[in-house]
Amino acid sequence: MIPLSWYLIVSACLFCIGLYGVMARRNAVAMLMAVELTLNAVNINLIAFWRYNNPGEPIGVAWAIFVLTVAAAEAAVGLALIISIYRQRDSVVAEELDILKY
Amino acid sequence: MTNSIVLTLLMSLPLVGVVVILFLPVFNNQTDFNIKFVANATAIITLLFSIAILPLYDMGVPTLQLEDTGSWIDALGVTYHVGVDGLSILMILLTTFISAVAIGSSWNGIDKQVKQYYIFMLLLETGMLGVFLAQDLFLFYIFWEFTLVPMYFLIGIWGGKERVYASIKFFLYTMAGSLLMLIAILYVGIQAGTFNLPELIANRELYAGAQQWLFWGFAIAFAIKVPVFPFHSWLPDAHTQAPTAGSIVLAGVLLKMGTYGFMRFNLPMFPEASTNAAPIMATLAIIGIIYGAIVSFAQTDVKKLVAYSSISHLGFVMLGIFSLNEIGIQGAILQGVNHGLSTGALFFLVGVIYEQRHTREISEFGGLWRAMPVFAVTSLIVTLSSMGLPGLNGFVGEFSILLASTGSDALGDSPWIYTAFATSGVILAAIYLLKMYQGVFMGPLDNPKNQALRDMNRGELAIMLSFLLFIVWIGIAPSIWFASMDATVADLIQNVVMMAGG
Amino acid sequence: MEFQAPAINIAIILPVVIVAGFGLVLMILDMLMEDELRGLGPWISLGGLVLAGLQTIALWLGGSYETFIPVGGHPMVVVDGYAHFFNMLFIITGILAILMSMPYLIKADIDEKAEYYMLLMFSISGMMLMGMANDLLLIFIGLELLSIPLYVMCGIARPREASEESAMKYFLLGAFASGFLVFGLALLYGATGSTALPVVVENFTAGGVIAYTGLAMQLVGLAFKVGAVPFHMWTPDVYEGAPTAVTAFMSVGAKVGGFAAMIRILAEAVPQESAPIWTTAIAIIAAATLILGNVVAISQTNIKRMLAYSSIAHGGYILMAVAALPFSGDAVSASLTYMLTYMFTNLGAFAVIMMVEKSGNRGVLLEDYKGLSKRNLGMALILAYFMFSLIGMPLTGGFIGKFVVFQAAIDANLIWLTIIGVVTAAVSAYYYLRVVFYMFMFDGQGDLEFSPAMMTATTVALVATLAIGFFPGLWLNLARTASLASQLLMAGG
């Protein structure tokens, strides 16, 4: 059987890709996608931990379902915001959102 | 221990005035007069009350008297505890006297936001009384910080051109220092489990291990307030920009809070550390004496000159305290009072002339002796008192301090070196003060603007005479003044020497 | 696998249920009702919060409870003094925020009335969950329930660009921080085999490096939420761009909510032997937060932005108490007291700011405060008092907060951190006083817009700040009884 650590490595990689995406991308939609990647990394972790450590208790799976739900809610709110901004400015590039500055 | 409410009553009297002023109507022509009247009456009643409780004070008792205690914040071990002893009795009288004078002197000078002005003045009086009366570290700290607020507004709203800068600088300097003191207070409180001063002094072994640090925590806060030499730079700005009454209170009382703090907290709580630090503090005091005198000499603005002279005079007080002997402390307390009277009077006089001419440059004046004879005579007496002429109050204080420093055990093998330098400060004081007096009053009356100056009016004269009364009284008959603090100071020194020795 | 319904004692979590339930009611009403009736939104939510508050008090008098126990597991929710304390904080924050929002939304031309209050209620219920959660999963849910409505609320002044932009920034960074948090929590779960805090603490040491990584990552996530340096960069932009009523609500609610979970996790889910590691980290973050927040605030010209940095700095003071957690028996009660005073002072200050503000996001510069004392002495004095409280001058609530926090830090032997704390407090005096001298020492024009609801909120905040300042004993005892029992054991007090 594949050891648990492999799953953790995959999940860590996925999380890092998400991290990189949020930091490096300038398009708000792409950043949102990167955030979703980090949440998926979490899900892989949760399911793997559940399967290997305590498959008797359903909490890991339940948690993963909650994460999915939250990710959906976040995506809904986020996309709504992005569309609203796009209608006004014809742009969703983070650097062009510059009314508020240090 | 029996509780006595007189001190609490004394502190609350100015607050009563504040409440009355708050409810005076705003929109009529009489209002300003009413507000001024209430404020003056409050200040005078407070002064009379502080004199009236003197018979209750027993000079022979070294410990706290007229104490009032009550529980306040049990959760933090904080109590309400006020009391008076030889260290503070003169400070109380000085506070009520200077406050009354300062409020009286503002009758003509303040023309905007009159209501706020008098509210802040009276709040300041309560705060200052609280500082001198509080016998619980937490309570003391509250009053100590509280005095900042009214003074900040007094300088900031009614001050001169650079008032905003001066008020912020004043606030930040003092606050930075007192926050370091807060750390020391908290540390002491945690170690000893109480903030009550007599208990803290009795159990000082509980925090004695850290006393070298704690000493400096308190010392820096007080040194900024005094101000001791490297921490003085806020003082000239604050003094020059403050309104006349603000300067009088600042010089008269607020600076004394610093020197009082050293005597009330540093010496009894950290005797060994105080003894160790004595040479350093005395050296700083000497630097302050000479530096203040030299810089004063270079000033062309009368008010700035007087402000810098404060640094020099307060140097004497510090030298007296850290001579760590009886006569030194007594001299320091009395010199504190003397400085309050002389410098307060000088600031008042500067205010009188500034109101008419709106300048304070020495070069603008000259020959005022002819135009304002009464003003000139009173100024001469005050100037002489400030430089320490025998027969006036300044001499008594400075002489005791110089005497104390020659015989001080705390200042190493050759304490006379300190005395020698300090004495040169006395000579310098004579030089810069006489230079000022000469520049303003002597010579030809050649500036046409000065020829029409009016002399002092009755109100101003009355205030001056009350200053002069004490200036001469302390000068001729100092023994009663010394007697008021004798017992407490002897007790304090005995404790310090015993603890530091053993 | 046989399914068994978990034991849920609804009565115990009734406050949260009420708040969330009223949120749902508002949501339905918003769809069904005529436009005129939507004006009832704030009153309905106020009613809900008052009900929840009464229920909290009743429960508080009754003691502490545990509920929602899954099969063979541990309670997911602990309703102890700590939870009650936070519930009250959030309910009061909510009530004051609603009072301030009613006139503010009209002034700012924001239409979505019922929607706004619905979001507010959901966010409050999320905050309440954060204080009660005894389970990693529930902490995650609470945090999301707190955050997602706030994203929308920041953008509710649509189509004002600043508002939309702040919502966007808050959303992207907030969602990102949630990712960190939940990844960290998942690792903790994996390393210890359970989501229940009592089990996590038992198996934490065995979890080794994964447990520590999880702890660190979830701390990063919470640090984002409370605006701790170096995870603070969203704060100024969001606070400035969001409608002021939302800024006020979020500067207190979101921050306190983050701390509620952070303190619970650090005190109950992390064993004593790991304390030296994480306290050092927290202490360093606290120091950085204090320095950056207070120093950068000096150069701000917009009062909302200035208060954003100020709120970062206040987070730093709370973090000081958090760093003292394992070493001082008073650390939890100190942080609770601090949050209590911060809540009233900050909300009060924002209430006055909203009265000065003009429609269209004007009137929020420091310049606009020139001469306020001549136009309205009373309001100027009240704002000055709040500023002095934020500095921490004696006889204000803020002083008591700082006092107990410094006390806890010294007790925990964090002298260096305390020194940074007091020095930065002195620095902070500079920018708070700037507001005061603009009001009192300059001339200027412009009027305040009063409204009964705003005045009520200001009065409540003022009276509370005064009460804490003058009679702190009662409040300190309240905070002390609310501290965590386990934390007291940890510190040996």
C-alpha cells in the first residue's frame, strides 16, 4: 500500500502551488483558483489522515465535506465580487486596484 | 489607624469648582466674569482650607498623618490611600498657593475659551494635590499621568506660536518616562503583592534583588520631570510657549513633582541603589547647574532665560537630595519651595510686561525703572531672591544644600569638589540674572514703545506682595519651615543610611 | 456502520442558535417582504441580539456546560465562563454596530438594508462559535462563518470603487489565510488523531514535527485574521475602503474572534512542554506588531487608516498577553480585559468618526477635525477621551487594559517585551494626540450629523469606558472568573 507520507507530499506540493499562485498571479480569478487549490490540498490531507489513522470515526470525511462547502461559498462570494468590479473597471488585475494605497 | 477625610476633601475642592463652572450658562456677557469669579473663589477657598488644616498636622510625628484609606480595586491589590508627612506638607501648601496665584494672574490674560481654561486649571490643581498626597503607587501613577492632560491643553490651546509642538513634546517626554516607571511599579507590585507605599517600604527585601534596575525605572521618570540634565530639552519649549499661568504652575509645582518623587519613592524603597547612584545623580545635578546657568546667560528672551535658570536651580535641589544627609534633604525641600516662589514670581512678572508689549526680547526694553517704578522694585527683590542673596529665601536653601554636599558621605572621598562646582553655579546665577535686570530696567528709556507702559495695577500688586511675603519670611525666619519637615527627614535618612550601611 | 444521533443540548447553545436563526429569518423576510417593511431589519436583529444576550446571562449565572458530544467522542462545544464572556462581547459589539449602522447606511446611500443586517448576524454567530469551539473542525467553521459575510459587508457600498476594492482585497487575503488555517488544523488532526482539543493536547508531543507544523500554520492563519505583523498588510486598505460602520464592526469583532480561538487553542490544545517554542514566536510577532503598527500610524492622514494601524498595534498588546499565557495565571483574564476595553473605546471612537463623516466617503481626513471643539465641544471632548483611552492614560478603560497586560507580561518575565510595549505606547500618544490637537488647537468648519441611534451607541461606549476606568474591580473580577480553568492549572496559579 502507498504510505501515508506520499499523500502528505502531494498535498504539500498542491498547497505550495496554491501559495505560489496567490503570491505570483495578478489576475483576481487566477488568485481565486489558487486559493481553491490550497483548500483541495487540505482535503487530500484530511481524507488521507482519516483513512490511515482512524477510519472508525467519520470526522475526517465530515470535515472534508465541510471544506468543500466552504470552498463553494467562498467561490460564490469571490466571483460575485470579481464580476462586480469587472463591470465597473473592465479589469480584474490586482495591481490596477489601486485607489487604496499606503 | 483613624481615617480623616480632610485630605480627600482638599483634593475634591477644585473639582467642586469644575462642576459649578460646567453648569454656568455659556451665552451671555456676564459668563466670563462669573466663570473667573468661581474659579478664583475655588482656588482661594482651597488655599484657605489647606492653611486651615495645618493645626491638625503634628510636626513632631515622622510618619504619615491625616491618612485616609479605603478599598478600591481589590482585584489588583490597589487601595485608596492618601496622607501627608514632612516631605509633602510644604508641597501641598505650595500647590494651593501657586494655583491660587496662577488662576488669579489669568484674569486679564485669557480671552478665548475661558470656560475650558479654568476647568483645566482646576483639574490640574486636583491632579497635583493627588500626586503629593497619594500613598499608593497605583494611585500616585494615576495622578502623575493625569496632570499631563490639563497641562497639555493649557500649553496647546492658550500658548504662544509654537504651542502645538511644545505641548506634544512636553506630553511625549513625560509620558515616555512615566511608562518606564509603570514597568517598575508593576514589577514591585507583583513581587510584593501590594501597591501600598508603607507596606512596600516595610517589605522592601521582597524586591531588593532588582532594585538597581527599579531605581532607574523610577529615576528616569522623575529626572525627566525635574528635569535633570540630559532630559531637559522639553522644558525651555514648554515654558516659553505656555501661557503665563501655565509657566507659573509648571515651574512652581510640576517640576517639584519630580524631586518629590525621588524623596518619596526612590530613597526609602531602594536605599542601597540610591546610595550607589548618588555620585552619578550628583554629577548630573552639577552639570545641570552649570549648563543651565551658561545657557541662561546666552538667552535674549527673558522667559527663556528664566526657563533655563530653572534647570540650574533644580540642579541644586537634586544635589541636596543625593547628598543623602538630613540637611541636604531639608535644603532640597525648602529650595523646591523657594524655586517655586521665585521663579513663579519671575514668570508672573514676565507675563505682566508681555501682556503690554507682546515681546520678551531684552533688547526691546531698557530703562523700565523710570516707566514702571513699582514693577522694577518688586522685580529687583525677586531677582535677588532667585540668585540667593542672604536675607531672602534663595540663600537659605542653597546654603543648606552646599553645606550638605561638603559633609556628604554618599559622594565619595572628596565631596567638596561637588560643592566647589555648585558654588560656581551661584556666581553664574548672579551674573545672568543681573545682566537680565540691567538690560530690562537700567539704562536710558530710549524705546518709544516703552514710555507709555503702565505700572502694575492693584490686582497684580496684590499677587506680587503675596509672593514677596513668603520670599522674605523664609529668608529671615527659616526655622519654622525646617521644623515642619524635621522629624520625617530624620527618619528617612536614618532608614536609608541604616539599610545602605547594613 | 450504525448511525446514531449525537447528543445535542440545544438550550446550552441557544445564544448562537438565536443569532443565526434571526439571520435566517431576515434572509427570508428580505425575499418575501415589501420594500417598506425591510426597514424593520435592524430592529429585528437588535431584538435577536438582546434575546441572545439575555439567554447568555441566564446561562452564565447557571454555570458551565459541555454539549454536542459525538459518538464516543469529546464535546465539540464548551460553554464555560470564557465562552460566555466572549459571547457577551460579540453581542454587545453587534448591538453597537447595528445602532451605528442605522444612520450610517442612510448617510452613505447603502440600499441593501435587510441583507446587511442578515450578514451581520451570521458573522456574529461565527464569532460566537469561535469562543465556544472545543474542536478543530468547529473552529474552522466558526472562522468561515465570521469571515465570509464580512467580505460581502466590506463591498456593500457598491458601486463605490473603494468599497469594492477593499472587499476584493479582504476576500483574496482572507480566503488565503483560511487556507493556511485549515491546512494547519488538518495537520494537527493528522498528527494527533483527533479533532477534539483535549485529545489533541494529549497526543501533541507524539505528533512531532507534523503537529508543530500544523500549529505554526494555523497560527499564521489566525495572525492574518487579527492583523498581526507580518500578516497585516490587508488591514489598512480594507479599513479605509470599507463603509465606516463595517470597519468599526470588523476592527473589533473579527479581531476579538480570532483571539478567542487563538487563546483557546494555545491554552488547551498545546502541551506545556512546547511553551518555550511558541511563546518565543508569539512574543516576536507581538513586538513586530507593536512597533510597526504604532510607527506607521504616525504618518497617516486619513483617520480610518490611522485607526487601522492603531488596531494592528492593539492586537500587539493582546499578543503580549498571549505570549505570557503559560507563565502567568493572569494572562487570560488580562487579554479578556484588554479586549473588553478595546471594544468599547474603539467602537465609541468610530461612532464619533461616523458623525463627522460626510456622504461619499468625505470627512475622514485628519484635516476635517480642525476646530471641532469650537463647533461642538461635547463631541470633541468625548472623542478626546476615547483617544486618551486608546493611548492608555489613567482613568480610562484603556489604562486598565494596558495595566493588566503589562502586569501579566512582567509576571511571565517578558520584561523586554514590556519595555517595547511601553515605548510604543508612548509613540502611539503622538498620533492619537494629533487628533486631539486638530480638534482643539486649530480653527475649521463643518458640522456633525447627529442621530439618536448614533448618540445612544456613543453614550453606551463612553459610559462603559468611564466605568472601567474608574471602577475596574468589577470588570476585572468578571474577566477573572471567565478565564480558562485549564490555563490556570498550566501556570500553576
